[in-house]
Amino acid sequence: MMRWQPQRYDDKLGFVSAMGADLIELLAPAPGERVLDLGCGTGDLAHRIAQRGAEVVGIDISPEMVAMARSKYPHIRFEVADVQDYRSDGSFDAVFSNAALHWMRKPRQVLESVRSALRPGGRFVAEFGGKGNVHSISRALEVVLARRGVDAHERNPWYYPSLGEYATLLEAAGFQVVYASHFDRPTPLPDGDLGLDHWLETFAQPFLLGLPPGEVAQVKAEIKDLLRPELFRDGTWVADYRRLRVAAVLVG
């Protein structure tokens, strides 16, 4: 299971929340609305939604992330919960999620959780990794781990659907898709040459489990050697992100 380090997440990977800020414009929370934030992390976007006057509940599977969120924003309710098994009372006006759903490999169960949380006519707004997300980084992981007899496919924790695949799931779950976009988002990683190290240490944990610390360092060095010609530009690593953004309304 992933073990998140919230301080590193905020200090070295704060771009995740920063790039989700404009998703709030698509959500358009109104004063007095109840909003559920799925995979809330350390709470920054839940806080921004609350600043619009909405009542927010944030859930995340990581106790460490929830503890950090509670310490940063004690006025907001945060809970430790697995979105894939979460059930609510249908009292939320909207469900929101940024950069979290691609960690959940049971999308039908996720959408059932969303459905259970929403009132009729409620809206669901989300952005996460789409088909082709971090393709180059994933390929480098496969190559370097294969040199050690490790099958990266067996360790892959990510779910990156196409737009058509996810829209079909939404419709089957009783939603009307009102907006959908699948787009490239080259994403600069902070901290110079160490930027990709921070990314791998955080987001590629499942691929590196069981390797001795010295071997992990060597794996990261080999991955960087493979990717440097393509993804290292003017002293900065640029991750090959490809995102899926959707908005849907519960009608069934």
C-alpha cells in the first residue's frame, strides 16, 4: 500500500493542487452547497472550495494526508476512507476530485460511491490521468525494472482510461456527461535535477517496493538517463502528463 509523506507532497509536489485550482471554476461551488472532495490529499483544494462558501467534506485513504489536512484546515471536516467503498446519504450537491481517481482501479465502485453521495441532479467534476499519461516515464520504469527481472505491469497501480471508456462508465452509472476533455499537460517538476527523483519516490512507490535502498538509487539514475534527452529541458524535468477532465450530472 502507498505510504504518503504529506510534508514532501506539499513542499516538492505542490503543483498537483495548484494545477487543479481552475477545476474549481468548472465545479462552480455556490455558497451553502455541500461538496464532497474525493482523494482530498492535504486539503488545499477543499479549502479553496470552502472559501467560496460551500460546506466541504474531504476524504482520503491516507491517514497521514488526512492528518495534515486537519492540521492545516481545522474548520473543514476530513475523513479517512477508501473512495471505492465509501457510501454516503445522497445529501451532497456536488462531488469533486483532482488527481486522485487514477489511483483507484475499481472505477465502477468509485462511481457508485459518487452516486450514493449525490442528490438527484447533483454534479460530478473530476480531473485525473487519462490514457497515455506519463507514457515515457512508465516506459522507462518498465525497461529499467526488466533489467532486474521485475515486471512493471504487475506492479502498476494506475488507472488511465480513454475519454470514451470513462464517459461510457459514467453513462452506465446514471450520469449525463456535460463536459469531457482529454489533453496533454506537460508539467514542470520543481527542484531542478532532483524533480524527477521526488516524483518517482512519491508516485512510483509500488514499482520500487522490495528493492534495497542502494538499488532504488541506481534504478532512479538509470530512469533519468533514459528520459533526460526527452524530458529534461533547461534544467527542469517536465513530466509527460495527459489528463482527463469531466463534468457530469446525476440523472438516473
